[in-house]
Amino acid sequence: KIGDLDFKVADLSLAEFGRKEITLAEHEMPGLMALRREYSEVNPLKGARIAGSLHMTVQTAVLIETLVALGADVRWVSCNIFSTQDHAAAAVVVGPHGTVEEPKGVSVYAWKGETLTEYWWCTEQMLKWPTADGSVLGPNMILDDGGDVTMLVHKGLQYEKAGVVPPADESDSDEWKVILDLLRNSLATAPTYYSTIAPAIQGVTEETTTGVLRLYQLAAQGELLFPAINVNDSVTKSKFDNKYGCRHSLIDGINRATDVLIGGKVALVAGYGDVGKGSAESLRGQGARVIIAEIDPICALQALMDGFEVATVDTAIERADIVVTTTGNKDIISAEHMQRMKHQAILGNIGHFDNEIDMAGLARIPGIHRLEIKPQVHLWTFASGKTILVLSEGRLLNLGNATGHPSFVMSSSFSNQVIAQIELFTKNGEYAKEVYRLPKALDEKVARIHVEALGGELTKLTKDQAEYIGVDVEGPYKPEHYRY
Ligand code: NAI
């Protein structure tokens, strides 16, 4: 803590470098900068205390400073133990007007290479606004990526009501054991913490497919504590970030991790949703021969039409030099699959959680040996002497081994985030405890800003044409069911 600002980052002296990159990124994030201009007088987020959990990168720094420019009081963590860019975290703490000696920015708790215990500790700190009299003050808004904060609040409240945190059982993951320990400690030291903060939370805006899935499950069970906006399914998010973002950052991660020539290799991509489509295109762009594994016949047919071979992981695993999971599902690559992989084949995941690849199963194989080549790149040697390279310990490799998506595509995603925060915070009474999407007019607004920034020239509909196709001259141009 320096002055009134509490935080924990790797190295505050990296702030100057971070600020330079943030300044470059601002030019590449026209959507966020347009929102700053549009709302600079109004401060629509004044009074908002936003708890943010999203990869603490340079791009996220521009998002955070946009929320602050709109009046919000923000605290932040990364939503992954490997995804923080330490210079960005430092620059956000120092802020545009502070110094290393006198930081004036935002409370960030994030560094690259946290342990799971540290990760959840950071999340807990982020939820606790310091008060002069020591009373409990939590957020009134959540901005989540993957749903960890939302989950923690829901579980914290559930266990406080029950008066007990259940013991871990054998099937629980290491991470879940950490969460249970944290909540047990919270119950012992501050038994009404979540009961106090939960009622004040007006809503959550969720960034990614996996987090959105968790929200719909909570809503279906009638357990969602506050309204939620599904940012992921804005067209200008998932059809851009998930697809074109991964098209950029998947091979960036593989290259920085291994520097192996992708051309000519056989790559196996599990999942052909938005992330899978971008990932497959990025590997093919480098000249890899790409095989897709899918469960959904529609996506499998799309893959075939796009010119990819479609096969199962089981039949294709032995042919692949590079294996990438993109499903958002669990148990895609088993320990048995890994043993069947080619010598020195590369294995990584770009889906949100680390349960797509059975890392625990790999570690349990008799005679297995793990060698760190460099952080987030590990060579696993089987008893036979055969090896495989595993990236980011099975966590999302585009953020673990590289710097995630570039600014321009994140401008589109984060513009939706800012609009969603304003919407839920300023019109809270209009939303029930359900999951909503932003209206199409706002999606088109975000797209328009980015089309203009790229110098694209939009065709204007005549009144006559608009009437003929049954839309307004100013949009929206498509019905809700249109798929893009
Ligand atoms: P999506 O739902 O569009 O695609 C997932 C695809 O995987 C679906 O087509 C589904 O049929 C397929 N699938 C499910 N189980 C499968 C199995 N057992 N075998 C083969 N295919 C299977 O979801 P989206 O948007 O592509 O996201 C995927 C994951 O990536 C999510 O966890 C999401 O949160 C994450 N994500 C990661 C990003 C990153 O930068 N690393 C960016 C955006 C999303």
C-alpha cells in the first residue's frame, strides 16, 4: 500500500514501459476512446464500484482507464494465473497522472505466474474496498471473464447461509480445494462478508463463452443473485474477438513458446466454434495441414466446407505435430492420448479453463518426467523416452505464451463491456435476475466505429430500399435470429 492505494503487482518500476504501450494501444482502440469522448461530461459510472476480473493486459488497461474516465471506482485482478502483463499492471496502478513513488491509479492485484492460492487471494482482495472505519464494503458491479468472481460471490453466500463450507472430497480439483479453503477461512474470520456485499451488487457483465454458460446455468436453477449481461454473444464480440483474435494470438503463442515451423505440420484442432474457426485458419495460414474434431455436425460440416479434414481426436492424435483444444469443454485430451502423440509434438489449449487437457493424469503416468524449458513451456518425457511439449500447463496459451489478442479486436469486445456496465448500472430497475444481451443497435454502433477507424466506406441505405427490406434507414439491419 502506498498512500491510500492498496495493490500487489510484480514490479511497479515497469510502469513507464507499460504506459508507453498503453498509449500505443489507445490509438488502436477507437471504440473505447469514442466512448470516453461521448461520456466525458456525463460520468455515467459515477458511484459504480466495479470489481473486474479479466486478463490484466495492455488492452485491459485501456478498458480500466475508460471505466475510470466514466466515473467508476475500479479494483482489478487477472482471470488467469499466467495472463498478466506485469508492465501493464504496474502502469494501471501508477495511473496516467501518478508516479512510482506516488501511484494514483487503480488497485490491481495481479502478476504473471501466480499460484492458485495467490490467484484466489488476489480475487478476495479485489472484492474488499478499503474503508476508513474498517467496515465491509464490496463492489456494486462485477465485470467478469470466465465467471470466477460471480461464482465466488454465489458460493460464499451459499456457504454463509449454510453456516459451513463442505470438506473437499477426492474428486475435487486442486483449484476447487483452494477455493474451499479460502471460503472456510472467510467464514471463520468474517462470517457475514458475502451476505453483506451480495445484496449491493447490481449486476455482472460477462466476457466469455465459458462464463456465459455458467450464468445461464445459475439463471436456469433460479439461483442468479443479480442481473447479467452476456457480452460474449454481442456479434461484435464473439464473431470478432473469439475468431479473429485467436487467428492472431494462437500462432503468436505457439511461435513464442517453441519457434517451430508450423508450415507443413499436421495440426489437430478440437472444436470448430468461434475460437476453433480462428485457430484453424491461423494454423492453415502458416501452411499447416489442419484436422478438426467436432461433436456438432453443423460445425463439422462447416469445417469440411472450409476445406478441413474432420476426424476424431482418437483417430487423428498419432498424426498430429500440433494439438490445440478450443472447446470450452472438459476431458478433450486424455493422458492416454498424450502417450500416443508423436515425439516432441506440441500440445496446448486456447479454451478458457485448464480442464480440456488432463494435466493431472499426465503427471500421474508412471515414469513421467517434467522439464521446464522456460516459463510456460514444459517438456514431458514418458518412460519410453518419447517427449511432448505442453504449453502454459494446459491453460490458455495465447495469453500464457504470448500477449493475447491485439488491441483493435479488444476495442470491439471492450466497447460492449463498457456499454453493458453503463446499461446495468444506470438502468438497473429495468433488469430482472436473468441473463440479457445488448440490443442490436448497440452492436451496430460498435461495429460502425471500427469500420470507420479502418477506413471502410459504408453504403447508405435509401429510404426506398429500407422500406423494401423492412428495416429502418438507421438500422438495426438484421432480425435477431440472423447469424452472421
Ligand atoms: P463455441 O461454443 O463457439 O465453440 C466450442 C466448440 O467446441 C463447439 O462448436 C462445440 O460443438 C465444440 N465441442 C464441444 N465439446 C467438444 C468435444 N468433446 N470435442 C470436439 N468439439 C467439441 O465456443 P467459443 O466461443 O469458440 O469458445 C471456446 C472456448 O474458448 C471457451 O472456453 C471460451 O470461453 C474460450 N475463449 C478463449 C479465448 C482466448 O483468447 N483464449 C477467446 C474467446 C473465448
